[in-house]
Amino acid sequence: MSQADQKKQADFVKKQILDDGKIPAHVAIIMDGNGRWAKQRQLPRVEGHREGIKSVREIVRAAGELDIQFLTLYTFSTENWKRPQTEVSALMKLLLETIREELAELKQNNVKLQTLGHLEDLPFLPRQGLQHAINALRNNTGLTLNLALSYSSRREMIDAVKSIVAEAIAGKITPADVDEHLIASRMYTANLPDPDLLIRTSGEFRISNFLLWQLAYTEIYVSSLFWPEFRKLEFFNAISAYQKRERRFGRVSEQLEEKSLIRK
């Protein structure tokens, strides 16, 4: 499909999405397949990551076009530190370059930037660059872009448990106080709603230690495309597929229909 045809198709799907009106408030994405995309083309793995940045740029723009409130991207996991040092160093350098290059557009498009994970694990320059961008975009009121960096969901849960135990030892809470609300308030995502939709690219059917607590009732969409191939049309197709889902949250369809009638 030519670029002109892709744009025409993307505009068509976008109109359908907006006409439907059921826009997910929070979309999370596992951006998978950069290395395999590069390998297929006999390129260094870092070139796959570099091409993947183009997909990030396009998806952030597309999310803004739909007035999605939160977009969370699984950018770098704690497990990724185990990759070859040359690749890790190249990724950290690319992260810093991307932050610097995209800051002006993010500011222009009213995007707010946040991070999830242990930023202290990052080298000084990328960490400093991220903090500068977060501060520069702090007052923006449009799409909130969350980058999961040095992130592990199990580590997040451990941190939450440690926080709750410390408060219990200090006498601030009792076992009876521990419920879903309390645990959610100790997660890195305490200021975010749970994702409505999780997109994973490259055809893999794994959550990969990503937002395990938050994805309890999230709709999942798997694309066979590698992340560098996943662009606006594919993103819109994922949102369109989400709109066709019935989110029951443990109920049956008849209960949802009754609830809808009561609201009317």
C-alpha cells in the first residue's frame, strides 16, 4: 500500500473511531521487535531501535489526534540491562538524542512527560535529559506520555509491599486497611487510571513483566508487525478493534445492558 493510500485509509479509520466515540482513556504498548526487524534486513540491532523511534513519534501524534489522555510505552525493562553492553550503551545514547530532538514538538503539541521505573539506574546524561524534559513539559495539559524505563512490574509490586509494611510497622495502617485501593495507591501508576487497552507488537503473546497489577481488566490487542512497522494506520486499527469489544469486568452482557438502560 502506498503512503498516500495508507494516509487515506488512516483518515477513514480515524473518522470511524471518532464517530463511535468510545475512546480508551489509557493505552499501553509493549514495543517489541526492533531487533528482529533489523536482523531481517541484515542491519545492526541499534538500527531497529532507531527506526522504532519513528513509530514512537507517529503513535504519539496519533494518540493526540484521538484525544487519548494517557499513553504508556514499555521503553526499557530491568531485564534489558542484561543485553550486550554495546547495545545498552547505544540505547541510552539514542534515548538522550530522542529526548533532545522531540522536546520542541512535544511542547508544541501540549504533551506532558512522565516516567515509570527506577530512573536512578540510568546513566547520568540520559537521566538528566529526561528530568529536563519532564520539567519543561510539566504544565502541559494534553496527552500524558509515560515512558517505562528500567521498569519491572514485579519490582514495582515489591516496592509497594515494602511501602505498606513500613507504614504498618510505624503504626500508620493496620492489616484491615490493606485493600485494592491502598495497594494501587503505592504503585508507580498511582496517578493514572488502569490501561483500557494494551497493544503488543511482533506477534508475541506475553505480558513480559509489564503492569501486571494494572492490566487485570485491560483489553489486549496483538499485532504481528514488528514495532518499526507499526504506524498510525495500525494504531487506529487497534483502537477500532477495541471499540468493538464488550468490557464486562466480570459481569454478563445482560447486566451491562440493564446498566445502560438505567443510565438512559
